[in-house]
Amino acid sequence: MAHRYRVRKESLPDDALIVLRGGLLEFNSLRADADAAATRFGLPGISVFGAPDDAAVEKLGATRLVRFDVLTLVTAGDIRTAGLEVLPTFRRPHYTVLLPDLVDDLYRLLACDTVVRINPSYRAPEG
């Protein structure tokens, strides 16, 4: 039985940054994550983090995303312009980009303008 996404009552402004991924965007990896979300929550989507500004992106890079050498960013507005929904899920700063028409929606997401930034707080896994 799939659970439903737990949704908060808020939204990101269009100019807010979204850390789409720790790492680069890759179709197969995004699809696997969206499929797993569909199994768990009943609707495909990918987890992302919202950041109102560059300082919040840096904080995410130094905490939750420290294991990634690069961060891929896009604005909330670009995702919405692509026809995709950005849902505030679970605890802040977590969001889910819903992908109900999985393959087409992934291609629309991948067509968004993104910026790849070096994560200055990156720490390589030990071992």
C-alpha cells in the first residue's frame, strides 16, 4: 500500500533556487528515484531541496549534501514553466518535483536551465 506525500502549506517563489541534485542530472538515476517514490507514495517524483538564496544553498552543501562534489541548481520558476509541480513535502527544506507522466516529465525537467556548482564543502566518502 502506497503512502501519500506529507505536504506542508507553503511554496517557493519562482526566483528561489532548488538544489535538484547532489551530483549531475542523469536520466536513469532520476527515473529510478521517481519509480521508488511511486512505489512508496503512489505518484512518481524526485526529492529536491529548496533554498531561498545562495547562503541556503551553501548550507545544504555543507550539511545534507556534503557527500556530493557538485550541486545541480534550477529555479522553482523554471520547473513550473516546464509544466511541473514543486510540492512542499515532509520537513523544510524538502520538496518533491512531481512527475506523473514519468518519461515525458523527466525530459521536461532535464530541459530546464540548470547551473552546476562545485560544492566547496564536499567530503569524499572514507574507505
